[in-house]
Amino acid sequence: MTHTERTRTVSEPTVAPGRLPVLGHALQLWRGPIAFLESLRTVGDVARIDIGTWPVHVLTAPDLIHAVLTSEAHRFGRGRVFDRLRPVFGDGLVMTDGDFHRKQRRLLQPAFHRRSVAGYAELMCREATALADSWTAGREIAVDRETRRVALSMIAEVVFSGDPGRPAVAEVQRSLPVILEGMLVRAVIPKALDRLPIPLNRRFDAAAVRLRRTIDEVIAGYGSGDGDDLLSLLLTSTDPETGERMSAAQVRDEVISLTLAGTETSATTMAWIFHELGRRPDVEKRLHAEIDEVVGEGPVRPAHLPRLTYTHQVFQEALRLHSPLLFTRRALAPARLGGVEIPEGAEVAYSPYALHRDPGLFRDSTSFDPDRWGADSPDHPHLHSFIPFGAGQHKCIGDSFAVAEIVTVVAAVAARWRLVPAPGSTVREVPAGMPQPNALPMIPVPRH
């Protein structure tokens, strides 16, 4: 009998080891959330953990996660992680559910159609080339900061136009690191502790207030919204079914959601790509050969992107190894997953990070191997096993945008530079909504 078959014959989830009185598993999550979430795959397809007195059913099997996101999605709403981040994101698309979510997605979808993303490609190429041009040979750079800078520049060019949007961009640059630091902690600690006057809480709350106030001021200065940027589109869009427009407050929430979500995932993935290339000269050499053949000596252009096959494989492999850490859903009605009864109101969670490193799903799961993504690879991952952008009705609306910007930046940088790890530097993962490098000092070395 297989592991999955065994778990489907029981009605109660297996409780993860190490639960403490009152605290439950909170201490393990606090001390080492990445290792703890990875350990749950050995507990069962549905593993119960307790955060204080709050029970959570963690799904570790890809078929169960896929069901919650697709065929059974109507039985589950946004969970605790999203509730705790509402002070920042408000009622933006990433936070909402049901009819309201579907309405907002209809309003936003035109900005992220394939045709629209193709229109952003020239902008992406220009920003990526400017990033590569800004470096000096032999002068150390903080790659994680540089990738955040270019990702924010790209999303800001799409969302805002010209001078009116500059205060918003500056505030996102200031607040984003603080918000990323606080997101995971807010998701796993008891809500009662939000009010404790500890530095993390104060910084998080202050950043949320500043960011929302600044975006409100930018929107007020936009007037009727007659530009061709995303903010103008949001201000003038009408729901085709109701004829209604979004309120200024809703536009603010959507702008914050798109800007923060569009910056974090892309910037972090770019940083990890350059880190992995710095550790793997063999992979770097193949990537450079492809870019030399496709791009040549000139700047990267939109027409180059579909031909950068191996570069796409490098991107996918970096995203697999360095994925979002935790998402939650809440049961809207009683459900049954893997033979386990999930009561109404119960929290269900899953970790893309742990799923993507499961040795039962990926050969040499902790190794960086872009070849596993080759079209003819016998190790090509199963569709349900790789969900960095989610699936179903809540799949990331900007996934195509993110892929295009990441591949563009990697190509523009690799066409000109090798990024060599700074001597004596040790890079480690820092737990966050998407685990970040603690620091990523590298040295640009000219390729030609």
C-alpha cells in the first residue's frame, strides 16, 4: 500500500511531532520555518500543525494542493496569511475572493493579456540595458538590491507615468524591505501579538500607513486618468457587466497589490538566478553561449526572448529552488482531502517551496539542474508538481509579465557581464514570503 493510499484510509490528520503545550508548533516555525515546512512531507499528505491553539492542515501531496486550487476551489476561501496582510494590501486582487475577485480580475485582465505584455517588452529591454550599463567592472554590487531596483523600475513604468508617480516609487523602495520582513512573521504569530510594541510591528505598521497614504496622494493628483499607464486604466475602467468604476480606495489597493507582488517575486528570482550562475560555471557557460548566438553584440530586443530556450530553463529551475514559502486557504464548507475530514472554517496550508524540493517529485531535488526542464527530458516535472504562480482562479495575473521581465534582465546582464561571487561571502536564505538572500555581493567582470 502506498503512502498516499494509507493516508486516505484515515479520517484524522497526523499531528506533526514536537507540539508543545500552549505554543503548539509556533516555536519550530519561528526558529526554522523553512526546515519545519519541509519536514512535514514525512508526516503525511495532510499534516496537522498547531500555531498556538490554532490548528492548520498542511497539504504536502501535489494532487491535493491542485484540487484545492482548482476542482475544489469553490470550497475554499482566502486564509489566515491573507487576512494578516490586509493592512498593507487592503482589498486588492491578491486578497479577495468570490464574485468581487472575479469582477476585479475582469477589470485588470486586459493589462496582462499576451498582447499587452508584448507592448511592455521594449520598456523591459530599455530598463534591463540601463541596469547593465550602470555597473563598473570590478566594483562590487549588491545583486539583490540591484534586481529589486530594476524590477521596481519596470513595474513603476507600467503602473505610473512620469513625475506624478515618483513619490509612489520612492515610497515602495523605502517600504518594501520592511513589508517583506514582516509578512511571514505576521502570517504565523497569533493575531493578539500584532499590538505588541516590538520593533518589527512598529516598522511594519508604519510602512503600511506611509505606503497607502502616498498612493492615495498620487491617485488624487492623477485627476481623470487620461494617460496610457496602468493607473489610468484602473481609474477609467468600467465593469462590462455593471458599468461601475472602481473607487479611489479600490484603485489604491490594486496599485499596491500589483506593485508589491510584481516587485518581490521578480526581483528575488533574478537575484537567485545570478547566485546560482555564480556557483555553476558550466551552466553559466551554456547560457552565455545561447545569448551570444541569439542576442549577439547589440542590446537585447523583444524578438530575442522566445529563442532563449536554455535561459528559460535556468529561470524555471531557479524559481523551483527558491519559491514562495507558504499560502493558506480556509474551508467554506466541510471538505475531504486525502481521506481527512476538513471541518468548515478550518485552515488549509501548502508550501510551494517544500513541494518543489520534494525528492519524491524531483530527482536530485536540491540540485540546480536546468536540464530537467528540457522538452525531451525524462525528468521533466509533472504539471501539478510545479506551481510557483499558483493555479486555477487565483493564479497570478502577472505571471507572463514576470517571466518576460526576468528573462530580459538575465539576457541583458549576461550579454555583457559575468557576475562573480565576492570573496569571503556566504549566501544563506532568510525566511520571508519568498525566501530572500541575506546578502548577495558579486563583482561584475566584462565578458568581451
